[in-house]
Amino acid sequence: LASAFLSILIAYGSFYIAEHLLHVSGVMSVLSAAIITAHYHKKSLQLDSVVSLKNVWELLAYSFNLFLFLIMGIVITVDMFTERWLAMLIAIAAVLVARFCSVYISALVSRYILMSPIPGVYQPVLVWGGLRGAIAIALVLSLPEDIDFWWTMQSMTFGVVLFSLLIQAPTTNWLLQRLKII
């Protein structure tokens, strides 16, 4: 229980300090704090503490994902799709192209520099299976409304997340079957 409380305190404390005192991204601060904390305390925790900590964070993650998508449902409007549809399509294409480039360049690096090839059959799955969601929503919802193109950035992010959830996620299993991976 103490380790769960301490980890929650570190997460919220780092978010507050980053956002209110340092004026940097609270989300990225929490991510950094989690990586550092896990690195230094992974070996010192007992197995039952690790299990309870994992359960607490799974419950919190589920709750906050639910909360973020609820906020997204409140914020998203039909006007985003009618007025910013082109920006959404450009964002979806840009994300897919960036994912394609990063996967195939990483595969080349893995093959020729690390001498540990990624099988070619997995590469399309890595491109298509790059699902996006909660972190992107949290970041775009944390932007101040007075910045230029705020609404367009929200529209693009929501469009990419919805594409990821409604198109990519349901068709990933079909892709796996088509490539004879499963």
C-alpha cells in the first residue's frame, strides 16, 4: 500500500511541478518520473508489492482512459468533421507515413547494424498496429485554447485516434490472418 501511495504521489507531484512551476508538459514529466522510479526501485520491491502496485496502476489507467475518452466525447463536435475533415485526413496520412518510415528504417538498422533482423512479415503489422489514444488525447486537451490553430490540432488528433480505434484496431486481426501470422 505504501509503494502504491508513493508512486501516485510521485506521478501527481511531478505533473504539478512540471505544469505549474516549470511550465513544461506534465504528461511528459509523469512519463519520465515513472521510467526513473521503475529503474531505481524495480529490484528493491517485494513480489507482493509489485503485484499490488501493478493492480493499482491498472485500475487507475483504466479509470483515466475512461475519463479521457469521456472528455473527448464531450469536446468532439460534428463541426470538426465537416470543417476540418481535410486536416484530419492529412494527419492520418502523415501518421501512417511516419509510422511506415520509422518501422522500415528501424528494420534496416536492426538488420544491418544490430545484426538482428525483424522478419518482413511482421513489418506491415507494426505499421498498421500502431494504435494511438490516451496520451495523444491528454496532450491535445492540455493545450491552452488561445494558441493558434488549437481547434484544428484537436480535430486532427481526434481524427487520428478515431481512425486508429475504428479502422486500424478492428482490421489488425484480418491483417494477421492475411499474412498467415495467426
